[in-house]
Amino acid sequence: MSVSNFIKKMMFSRQLNFEKGKFEMLGIRGVILPARTLTKFVEEMYKEEGDEAFEILFEAGKEHGRLGVEKLGKKNKVGKREFISEVIESGNVMGLGEAKVDVFNPGKGVLKIRLKNSPLEDEFKNSETLKDLDRSIDDFQRGVFHAMAESVFEEEIKSKETKCSYLGDRFCEFIIKTKD
């Protein structure tokens, strides 16, 4: 197993800490949870709120993205392209799936991200409550990407998941654009 340059940089600068009873990345204390546990949260929210549960996930993802933007942006002072790469890599490391930037055009206000291996996909398919959903499921990840793009484009944006592997596509695709 190779360790990414991002993780090496984080460890060298002491921005990734594992201590007894503590996990911290970029000065933010975290908890590592199995995807099954997160799926249980979603199942319970879905039972109570229906599709509104996915809006809650989107908003939580935006908050998670804002934390990453705040910590990565303030600490590193890098260009937009490198900043996006670092945010994407931090999400990959944290287990949100394998994300990759397909298109980044700041002049046109467009960002397209491909996501594979979402940890929720298999868990949702195995869930009695969620297995028959007929909608995309990566609202948390979309929220993270939305917050990141909002920071980079420095204006209001809109985001949409246009492909979803949960629904049979080969990968998930998110298109994020500045509002017209």
C-alpha cells in the first residue's frame, strides 16, 4: 500500500494525528465510523423525514466541505487547481469514495467530478429500508463538492448528481456550475 503525497505532507506537518482515543485532521477532531453505521443514521432519518433526509445529508456535506475549505485554504494558500486537488484527496483519504476532477474551468464556472467506490452504495443496496430507492444517493458527497466549488468560484453555485452508480451507472458524476 502506498501513502499519497497529501497524507505524507499532512503527517510531516503534524496535521494528521492519531493518538489514543483521538483522531484529528487539519486540527479538526473526527470519528471514524463504518459505512454501515452511517447507513443506519440515514435509514432512521429516511423513516422519519422521507426524501428530506437526503437534503439533510446535503447540508451536512456542505458543512463538512466548509470545514475542509477553511482548514486547507487558510493553512496552505495554494492556487485554485491545487486547492481542489487537496480537498478531493482529503475526501478520498477519509473514505468518501474515489473522487477525481474531470473538468475544472474557473473562467466558465464549471467543475465536474467523478466518484467511484462510494462506501454507501453497497450498504444502501443491503438495507431493507433503502434498497429500493429510485434516486441518486450521494447527497453528502455532493454537499462537500458544492461547498468546495462555492469557495473556489466565490459566488453562488448550483450542483447536481447527473450519474449515479447506485442507479446502474459506471460511476457517479457531479456537475457544479455558477448560477446564470
